[in-house]
Amino acid sequence: MNIVGDMLVLFFLGATFCGLAVTIFACIKKRWKLAVGTVSALVAGFSCIIFLLVLGDPYLRKPVAVESVAGTYFLDLHSSQSRLRKMGYGNFEGEITLNPEGTFAATQIPACCIHGWDETTYPFSGGYYTMSGTWQVANQSDVYVVRLQLSTAQISDQPPKQARAVFQESRAAPQSLDVHLMKGRSLRLGFSIFNGDFDDILFAKGRK
């Protein structure tokens, strides 16, 4: 999650300021061993955090062939079922097929994946989308995404009429939707969800 990365960055920023202060003090007092030791510790710390951030980065940041992305993706139950259940969803049969010629079809996609609100934090409006349209691989802020252009988007199992009226505008399906390409044993799709920070509901390629 992005929260972990943010906390690590803040921690090492604080450690950097402390280390610089110690280094300046050591130089003023001509305590060279302390100064060298502090600088060495800072270099080692920065090396570790860069390694951890790169290793823990789930997003695909290198170009990928369209042929590698095309295929059928199923809701990743291991990573996402529990979270969706806590929101109020009970159908976990979602799947999306990206055809090699650039069209897509999707069924039973939880509505939170489309409007992007985490409904454990924000009011539950529910529903499942059946969609079709076109897709392409794009680069968005140095992360590779599947850009879906929606031709049709129909929702089923909608909430009561009064709830639909409240959320009709803010939770309607957009015309275009960027879905993260995620690393793993096989490619995954990540539908971005906002809960104060952003993370993803995952769909795994080729296994249900």
C-alpha cells in the first residue's frame, strides 16, 4: 500500500536530518570517526530503503507487449474477496476479457472498482457492472495501465431507489477508466480504490 511507502519516506527524511545534524556537530568538534560513521550509516540506510521500495513496488513500470496483456482476468479471491465482503459485496464472480484486437468485455465487476470509492469508509451503494468497449496499454505517471474506453456499462443488483439518487452522479461509470498493470507470477489488473489513500482491487490473469 502507498501508506507504507509514505511512512518509510517520512522516517528516513527524519533520520536524514538527524544524521546531518550529527555529522555537522562531529565536524565542528573534529570527531572524524563519528562523522564518517554517521555518513556511512546514512548511505546504508538510503540503499536499504531504495531496495525495499523497488522490491515492494507492485506496479508495472516497464513497457509490455499487448500480446502479454491480452487474456481473461478473474477476481483475485486471495487478495480481494475479504475486503469486498467487508464493503457489503457478496458476488465474487467478476471477470474481464481483453481481446488481442483491442476490444474487451467484463461481467460482474463490483461497482467500487468502477467508481473508485472504498465502501467500508464511504457509504455503500453496491451493484455489479457488465461492460464492453475498447482497450489499450498506456503510460500514466510512469506506471503502465490498461486504458478502458467504455461503450456500454450496465449495473445490476442496484441499491434502493433513494440510495441510487444520492450516488447517481458521483458513482456513475466514467467513459474512460485506467486500470493498473500489476506485477506477479502472472500479470494482474488493479482497480484503484480510495480510502484516504489509494490501493487496488486485483484481478488475476488466467486463473479463477
